Amino acid sequence: MRDMGQVQVSEKKYSVAEYFEMEEKSETRHEYYDGEIFAMAGTTMNHNRIVGRVRGFLEKIFLHRGCDVFAENIKIEAIKNFYYPYPDVIVTCAPEDINGTYIVRHPSILVEVLSKSSASYDHGFKLRKYQEIPSLQYYMLVAQYECYIELYTRTEQEGIWTYQTFDKPESNISFDLLDFKMPVSAVYEGIMFLEEEKPESDF
């Protein structure tokens, strides 16, 4: 069993077909890894805002190119029949994905907005598995409690990725492989940073 950053639903091993059938009917999202199913945790309002800012900016870049951008509720096939996570934002230009229904198989960009519960998972296990996706060119991690963005970029050398960090709103993040730039300020537009708190009941 891996540290997935979520709660394992049961000790039962599920086939991929069983997982797909369950996920179509479930109101809760679950990630799948090697037969194990993990319930996805809820998110903060700032997490949701940042996802929206990133998706909105990327849509302006990519929709007119014939690509598409998805957020939060669409899963990817990171490893066929083995690992199906839900990235926060996905960019794909593959017709198979754009004309699909539930799964993106050829992402160009994946984005995760970090929380304390998911940070080690997103930086470790998920990073390694995402880097095995042949189509992936960029993996971006975005902090939600401070201005801090990390970018992994695939190089022409097999298995070699560059790593950059950005912590100033006036900085621009260059995505040279896909010919565009993203201002850090666009990611954090209107965001007021708050200390991480334990969720409180509304009742």
C-alpha cells in the first residue's frame, strides 16, 4: 500500500473495470492504484480559486489551438490498468482525449495545487509516475498558502527534467516547449493567503 495522501476505501482489491463502474456512480472521487481505491479529500476555497485561475488562463492559450483544459473531476491514465489519479488541471491536445468521455491519456501539462496532506505525495510518488507519461511536457505544483510555484520541464535527454521555482508575482513562467508564458500574478489573482486550518463543521 502506498502513501497516497488520501484514505483507502477498503482492503478489497478492485479490477480497473470495477473501479470505472464504481466511479461513474459515485459522488465522491477516488484514485486507483494497483487495485486499491482511495477517496479524495475535500479542498479549501483558495485551492478551488487557484485551480480556476490556472484553468481559465490556460483555456485562453489552448482552446483556439484545438486543445482542451480540464480541472479536478477528470482523471488521467498515468499507467494503463494500474494508476488513475485526478490532477487539479490537465491540458491535452490529443484528439483521442478531446473526443473522449472520462479519461485523459495524453496530457501535455499537469498541475497540482498543494496542501499539507498532499504535498509529499505530489512531490514524490506522483511526480515519479507523472514523469513516466510519454506525452507529458510540464508538471507544475502550486502552493496555496504562499506565492510559490514549482515547474518540472521534460528535456530531450531521456529521464532528465529541469526544475524551476517562482516566488514573485511579477515573474513570468516560460513554457517554451508549448510557446507561451504564464504570469505568476495570473495564478494568484485575488488570492489572500491564509494559514492552514483544520476544517470546521458547518453545523
